[in-house]
Amino acid sequence: MNTRLEPTWSNPHRRLLLAGLGAVGIGWLPSMARAQGWPSKPIRLIAAQAPGSSNDATARALAEYLTMSLGGAPVVVENKPGAIGMIAAEYVARSAADGHTLLITLHSQLAQAPVLLKKVPLDTSNDLVPIAAFSTGVAPMVVKKDLPVKNLKELIALSRTRPISVGNYGIGSGWHLMISALAQQTGGKFDIINYKGTGPMVLDLMAGHIDMGAGSMAGMGGAIAQGATRPILSISGTRSDTLLPGVPTWADEGFVGPAFQYLIECNMVLAPKGTPKAIVDRVAGLAHESFFKSNRVKTVMAQLGVTEPPWTGDELGKLIERTWPQYQAMTRELGLTME
């Protein structure tokens, strides 16, 4: 039996399909060209937190490694704190998607913006592409040196007799949710004072202007070492007798549940939507590699108490899927809003 094969271009449906694929291929070309020529100028890494934070320390350590690994193209950190990270996030989201402007921010702020703000300047889950996320590590809850409490039990007892002023490094942060949940569960009075990052909060703690606060070891470690503040609890990560000897965790003190167990915090690196995948993958690979090869990154991670490399790829996607709904659900439950 003879079967007649129709010439390729005589089938109108096939012609349309191939024409469409050709158009897609042409569309790929500019993206591929941009990736191959990257970087062609200095890269700006926009940090959403002020100096003195784990965000800033991580950003500067990563920037140094990227500069060394990308043929000497400088990676410059610029701090743009404020508006729960939205100033920096919007700036990067509106930048050219060519890999020359990146964001590093607390991922909790990206998760929280849609539920905290009446008007969000960007779609935090769509206008930015997640690349990598570095854990913030062990985070101490500290009190000013002359506050008459030695542990969490005594702090709660004091909070039932008079308001405790609490420094908060970011509206909607894990710490914000934790202290709000603590007040709700214990009946204690905790007055939250919001700061643009850990640095200014620590200065007020050291001066005795506020009673307590919490944050990463990058921001809190110096004041603890000087004796200007005293750690009474580790609010995240596992117990660390190396960094915080004898300091218990929430679980050690009998506090369990989503607010005290599931609010993982990290410094997330992102790019504008539309950034070529080859560039995103390259930065993700270098971020992961920096954990093992960069002495500065190793030092910062050790100071923070971070023992695992950054999340990238599918692991990063699963982290977002697991934690963002937790942050948002607790914010709604506690009735938190941005004033």
C-alpha cells in the first residue's frame, strides 16, 4: 500500500504552528542576548532594611562575592528602607528586567504587604522573581539592662502591671506577630513601637528609651556583648548555646503554635519580572555557592547562627508556598494593619 506524504508547507495548520514557533523563537532572542551579555554595567543590589540589620550584612557579603565571581563587574548595595520594604520592592519591580537591579528584602514584608496595606504599590507575588533566600538565623529577644526581669515568665508578670514598650524592626515581621500573639494569649500589655530596621531600634534600647526588642544577631549581638541589653529568649532558630548560652526558645518556655513555630524569616533576593531565566539561575547558583566559598558570607552566616545554605529553585518556591499564607492568616487573625 502506497502512502502519499503531503509536503510540509501544504498543510495550513502545520504552517500556522511553525510560524507561531518561529515567532516564539524570535521572542527568545533578545532575552538570550541580554543574558549572554550580562553584566554589561554595575549591578545595584537594593537592600530594603537599614544598615545594622541581617539584611544589610547579608547584602554586602553577597555583593562582594558576586563582584568577585562576575569578572569584576561591581555589585553595589543601596539601602532603601521604609514602608515595610515597599519602597525598595517597588523601585526594583519598576526597574529594567536586565539583571542589573536586584532586591534583597525580608520575605515577610513581601508576604505581608497585601494584608497590611490598603494600597499596595506592586503585586509582590507576581512583579518580582524570587532567586535565593538566606535565613536570618538565631534571633534573640532582649531587654534593656535595667529592666527588672530575668526571664520570659517575669517579663509577662511585669507586663500585667504596666505596659512594656517593644521595639519592632518591621511592621508585619515575624517578631511583630509573635509579640502580638503573646499579648493576646497572656493578657500582658505590650506597646509596639515600629522602626525602620534593627539599627535605630537598638540605639533606643541601649539608651534605655524602650524596654525590649528582638532581631537577628547581626543587629543585636553588639549591644548584648557590651552588656547594654540582656537576652532572655531566642525567638527563632534552634537553641544556640554557642551564640546565646543558656537562653531558651519559645518551646522551652512552653509556647507552641503557628506564631511561635512557623514564622521562618529570611533575606530574599529577587529580580524584576521578565528578567532572563539564565540570569536568575546564574545569580541563584552564585548565592548558593557563596555559602561555601565566600569567607565574608561564611562569617556573616556564622554570626547569625545560620547552618544551612540559602534556599533556591524548587526549595525556595516551597518555602514561599508554606510560609506566606501563615504570615497572612495570622495577620488577619490578630487584626494587624499599618497605621
